[in-house]
Amino acid sequence: MSASANPELALRPMLPDEAPRLAEIFRASILELTGDDYTEEQQEAWAAAADKEALFAKRLADEVTIVATMGGAPVGFASLECKDKIDFFYVHPAAVERGAGAMLADALEKLAAARGAEALSVDASETAYGFFTKRGYAAQQRNSVQRGDEWLSNTTMKKMLGAQETAQ
């Protein structure tokens, strides 16, 4: 297999004009990956957060947002809402289990540690719960979040960022 048949993953900061593409990844991730954990109505209400593109773009721009690319094309993105809290964390269904999520999580953990955070938290969806558990995040509390007329459950999880995070 040649390198071009298996393109390398890379990370970079979000570019100002790519919010529409990240909105597509956001919607696809929710609508195609969360069906075992949420109803269709819940998925649609959740995905609707990207419908107001200007607000979605501003929120991404106001946070530290990084993009995972494969062959130069965006396949996922994640953001820090503040130095110790993950806000967005989405990978396109076509790129799941190819390392993009792990790369994004590694980057956010190192970035948070470099900014002085002792721990990093995330409100993990039912679908993402196992991913974050495997990375050493521990459940702190269950939450119910309203999106439109729907209520969705998630779990606040936290990972301590020790010396090994800052040393890497």
C-alpha cells in the first residue's frame, strides 16, 4: 500500500472560512454515529445547533479550535471552551477509528496542560462515553441538556493532567 492510499493524519488550527465544512462534520457525526444512544428527534435537535452558521462559526472562532485532516481535508475538530473544558469534539463517520479522535484528544490534553490546567473535563455524549473512559476520564455527574424541545443526557467526565502530560 502506498502512502497516498493511506494518507497521514495532521492537525492544524481552524481556518476562518471553514465553519461551514465543520458544521457538516458536526451534523454527520451526530446523525450517523449516535443513533444507538439517542432518538431521531434528539439527534435532529442536537444537530440543529449548526443551522445558524454565523453563530456556529463565532462560537468556534471564540474557542481554541483545532482541526484533524486526512489528505489535507478536514475529518474532525475539537475545541477548548476554556483552559480546562472541552466543548466541541466531533469526527466524521468516515474517519472514525482511524486515529483522528485520539490525535485531537492528545492535542487538547497537551494544550490544556500547557495552559496550566490540572484537569480537563468534557460533557461526553452517551456515544462518546466509552472513548473518553478509555483515555482515563472518570465520570463526575450525569446531566440532562435541553436542545430545542428535546432533552439529551450526557456525563461530565474529568481527567487529571499530571506531569506526564506536560512532559510529553
